[in-house]
Amino acid sequence: MSHSLDRESLERVAPKLAELTQQVLFADIWQRSTLTPRERSLLTLATLTALGRDRQLPWHLHFAVQNGLSQEELVELFTHLAFYAGWPAAVSALTVLEQESI
């Protein structure tokens, strides 16, 4: 599986999108106090998994660990999602988790 663009690559390919990502998404939305970064990581991973956006999972898995989620919690998240997002989506996410050695 090829990887998603990282921050530097995104800046090179689509500078405005990189700017909006940093200024709006990470400097504003992710900083709002109603949800914790940990909760936002759970929601983001669940959404990416349900939508089949596997290329975005590696970065967000590492970010989730920085936000306090453990390997065990990530496995539990994807196991739970098997019943709501479908078995293939959950297994795909678990495959990415295993490949990333979180």
C-alpha cells in the first residue's frame, strides 16, 4: 500500500491545502476544548476506517498514540467498528495497525 502525503509533500503538491490543514484543522478544530485530543483521535480513526480511507490511517494511528491511546485500545476500537463499519473495514484497519508496529 502506498502511503499518504506527509506534511512536507502536501506543502509541495498543494500549498494552499497544506496551509488550510495546519491553520484550520490542526490549529483550530483539533484545539477546541469540548473534545479532548484523545477523543478526537478515536473519532477520526473510526471515521477513516468506516469510509475505507486506509492511506490516512498510519499518520493518525501514530497521532492517536501521542494523544494517549494504547495498542490495546486501538485494537478494541477496530473490533468494535467491525459491527458498525463492517468486518472488511475493521480487518483493513487492524492490518494497517499491525504494519505500523504501534
